Amino acid sequence: MTGWTKGPWLREGRTVYAIDESNTVNRFSAHMQGGHVFRGHRMDGERTTQAELEANAHLIAAAPEADELAKRVIARIVGVLNYDMNNTARAELETIKADAEQWRAKARGES
């Protein structure tokens, strides 16, 4: 599943929007709503804070740019791996590359 709505995505408060290239059409919006804590069958008064909901909206709005950044990081690591280097450095870069690829696959619904 890799066909998400093209970015950039914008955040306003607890809502994330994807506006088209003309800046006139809202492709989608997602509103962060607070949850409740349930204790058994009874709803407790605890809720998600406003700050946490806005932080979640920031994270979601950054997704398209984060994916593009991960793609560029992977490409740069692949380029560096073509140089001569010691085995420790090579192993560390391979691990970083694998982590970035794993993140991209999860974000794109491929894992």
C-alpha cells in the first residue's frame, strides 16, 4: 500500500490537511480526537491531552517529508558503501540503511 496522498500535508491545531497543488482543493483531512481510559466497563475521566493530540498531528503531517528524507538517506548510504572502508564502518552503515528501509516499508504499508 504505497499510494498515499501527495504532500505536503499541513497541520492546524489537531487537524491535518492535504491541499492540492492549486491550494484550493482539500484532498483529505484527519482530526485527532482524544481518547478515554476504560477501567473494566467504566470510563475513567483521563483523556489524551491537547498537547499530545497536537504532537500526533505534527507527526502525521510530517509523514510525506519523512519518507522522502529516508529515501534520500538510503541513497546516500548506498553511495558511501561503494567506497573502501573498514568492516566496522561498513556494518554500521548497512544497519542504518536497513533501519531506514524498514521504516519506509512500514510507513508505506509494505510490512
